[in-house]
Amino acid sequence: MSFFKYHNGELRAENISLSKVAETIGTPCYVYSRAAFEHQWTTLDSAFGDYPHTICYAVKANSNIAILNVLARLGSGFDVVSEGELRRVLAAGGDPSKVVFSGVAKSVAELEFAISNGVRSINIESTAELERVQTVAAALNATASIAFRVNPDVDPETHPYISTGMDKAKFGVPMEAAFAAYQRAAELPNIEVHGIACHIGSQITKTSPFSDSLDIVLTMVKRLASQGIQIKQLDLGGGLGIDYQGETPPTAQEYVNAMLDGVAAHGIDLPIAIEPGRYIAGNSGVMLTRVEYIKHNESKNFAIVDAGMNDLLRPSLYQAFHAILPVNENSNVEKSVFDVVGPVCESADVLGYDRELAVQADDLLAVMSAGAYSFSMAGNYNSRLRPAEVLIDGETAHIIRQREEFDDLTRGESLLPEQ
Ligand SMILES: *Cc1c(COP(=O)(O)O)cnc(C)c1O
């Protein structure tokens, strides 16, 4: 189901014309659909039926507080990877008792903040981190509820930069070390063993990597139980892929069924948490950009647009594909094949190679599937202002983040004192 569709030749977000949005807000800008976010979240949530579960939306996919608030109102939990993300969740009205805290390098200050706010689980990634959590919790006179993020060494068959569960990855505790780590955790006075977590990668388009890693996790759960260590929650991570370019990932129901079948096969009925990011946010937003110039070289045509890799990094970072559509379908120019490139002084600043488009200068383009890992990865390289973000809610377009201003660029910088 798409919330971004043509109507009389014009691309819309829900019922709102994207050219109107560009006229009032300017470009580049991100446009999200509240209905799309809610639809994705609800589809996943209802796929569990009455099986006990928590959906912990991965904040790093899209961390605008208006988006977090929309999801919190549905009852969502959250997966955070920094104090900054946890502070966003709290600012958005999220419930810390539904928050899991992931990440390989949690600092003392971050752990203090998370433990004192009562997060459901600190997902620990090394034995050194376990000792640090114990020290911090003891100093706060508190008990830290933890899981180990284990590394099942399963190939998610996705881009290497978004594979996290193989033995060469920096993430997680290797399976062989996990058992001893749990035994150590069970001895520590300020640690409460709560769960087991795993997250093997992102943009996964089949169910088998999820089933394979679940199988390994459940075997560990039984082994721990035989030693008197009771796991109370399975945190099965995120990673469900979406359609960027005709991929056919499992449906929410197929994905959830794979998990429910896995637990049933092991005779385990523990509550499940999942940490979807891209599935909820990816196709819930687009980035609008305007063509500044058309340029022809001997071998290439370029559509040079006003958004670049600083605004949307995925194509440059992962060779990721985003469909690029004209906002107005009814063009009177002929189609040609273009590289759609940005203003940034880097050859990698390409939003899309070899796109057949009927475009001329001043036309608007929509970079599709830009709801996840898009604005949240944006930066200021080349001293560019980060774009505005707009959330469509029924008949209204709300600005949920102002376009940055030039004063924002130098905030916190200062000159050396005069002689
Ligand atoms: C990034 C991340 C996720 C979300 O991954 P998606 O592919 O966007 O669903 C979930 N859990 C952890 C620990 C992550 O790092």
C-alpha cells in the first residue's frame, strides 16, 4: 500500500500535492505520511495476534520527535543506540519501560542516564560492558535489567555495510562466549538478566536468516534454563526489508509467522520484542528536490538537483537504489537518460545513475523510499543547511523540523581571541 501516488499526473502524499508542499516549504525537503507510519506499525503489531510482544521502533531510522510521538501514541516501544536517542524518545512521550538500549560503545554517562530512567533492557555487547553496567548500577544503587546481544553468525544476505550478525562483525557477543557471559551476569549483584537479543542486519528480504538465527538463540535459551538462568524476553532485532526496486521481502505476517513457528517448534512461549526501523519508516517518506541545471557531457546527461549526499547519504554510502520520480508526470520534454547528481563537491554525490526521465531545469523530483536512514543520516558537509521535514496528517502539512538557517551552521564555533 503506497501513500505516495499520482493523481491527475501529479504526485501526492496522501491527498496533498507535493508541488504545493515544495512551493510553501521550499526544497530540498522531506515529506512523510502519518498514515503510512501508522499503517506499517499496525500491520506488524496485528501480525502477532494475541502473542505477547513489544514493537521497539529503531529510532535511528527516523528520529524526528513528531514521528516518535505518532508511534508512542500507538503504544510503541523503542530501540535506542545513544543517550541522544533516549532523550528524543522521552521528549516524544515514549515509555522508557518499553525501551531497549543497543549499541557497541555505551559510555558511563549513557548507562547512568538509561539505568536511572528505567529502560526495559540494556542490550550488552561485550563482557567489558557487563562489568561497566554493574559498576554504574552499583553506584546508582539500582538494578540494571540486561540482555546480551548475541551474534549467531548467520549471513543475512544483504549489503556488507548493513550485515551485523556475522562473526567478523563488531557487533554482539559470539555464541561460544555468551553462555559464560550469562553465568557471570547471574552472579553480579546489580544485574538482572532479562532477555537475549540479536540483530543480524538490515534490508533482509527472506525469512530464512531470521529463522536460522532464532533457532540458534532458542537453543541458547534452553541451555541457559538448564543452568537455572531464566530468560524472560526474546529480542529478535530489526532488519525486515522493504521494496526499493522491486524487491519482494516477506510480508509482516510471513515474517512474524516465521518467528512464531520457531518458538512453537522449541516449545517456548516467551514474549517477543522486535526492533523494526526501515520496515516502518522507509516507504513512509520521500525527499523532494528541484532540478537546478541540466548538463550534457559527451557521454552523459546530468540532472543537477538541489539535494545531495549530505541530505541523503544512502546511495553514496551503500550504492543504495532509490526510485526517482517526476512530481509532475505531464512534461512536454522528451525522455532522456540522466545521472541525478547533487551540488556537493564529491564524485560520489549521485542520487541515482542512468534514470530515464523527462525533466528540465526547475522541475521537481521525488526521491522515493526516503523515510528511513535518510534525514537521520543528513549532515552539513559543504556547509549546506539540513532540509526541512514535513509530516502530512490528513489535510494538513505540519513542519516538524524547520530548514536549518545559516546561524545554525556556526552555532558553537568561535574565533580565537584578538592578539
Ligand atoms: C539499526 C538497528 C535496527 C533496525 O534495523 P532495520 O533494518 O531498520 O529494521 C534494529 N536493531 C538494532 C540493534 C539496530 O542497530
